[in-house]
Amino acid sequence: MMKVWQTHCSVPIKSLVLELRSVEFLKSWEHAQSSTTYYDWMVRDFFAELIKKANSWHTIPGTSEKKQYGDTWLSKAQSAHGRAIKACEYELAGKQLSAATEWRKIFGGQYEF
């Protein structure tokens, strides 16, 4: 899903960074073992965690090489996070069309998850 966001919004972040962050995020996310009902929260919470990683460092698995995350992608992640918050609120209020509009702004309309 995050690679779809990366492509749809032209996010200047390495795919490897998204993969590494996704794996780490899911290891500690409180609803990781829950049903797909929580996908909206997962996306919202992932963006929040990703934002916290701006300009921090990560180690490439299997090596001791460290790379900086940078922050050229930060404003796009902040925008996506804000939209995900809105979408979650709309879903909670039963406003499915408004929620879908926000999700499309993040992921586009050509994919179904």
C-alpha cells in the first residue's frame, strides 16, 4: 500500500525505506494481529511513525551500513497522515463516500486493497 502511495503522490523516498519501516512498524503495532477492519488505522498510524523517522538513521539488514532517511518526503507524508486521519474520522461517522475521497487522494482510484 505504501508503494502505491509513493507512486501515486510522487513521493521521493526509497522503496527499501518503506519496506524496512513497514516491517518494523508491524512488529510493534498494537493491532497487527487484528482483522482487515483495522487497515484504516494501520495506514494512519504508519504515516505517523514514518513522520517521526525524518532525518533519522537506519541500518541496512545483513550489513552494518547506515543510511539516513532524509526528509524530502516529509511534507507528502504529513499530508497523507492528515488525509488518513480525516478518512478514519469519516468512516467512524458513517460517511463512507467522504472517507473514500480522502483515501483516493492518498492512493489514487485505480487500486483495490
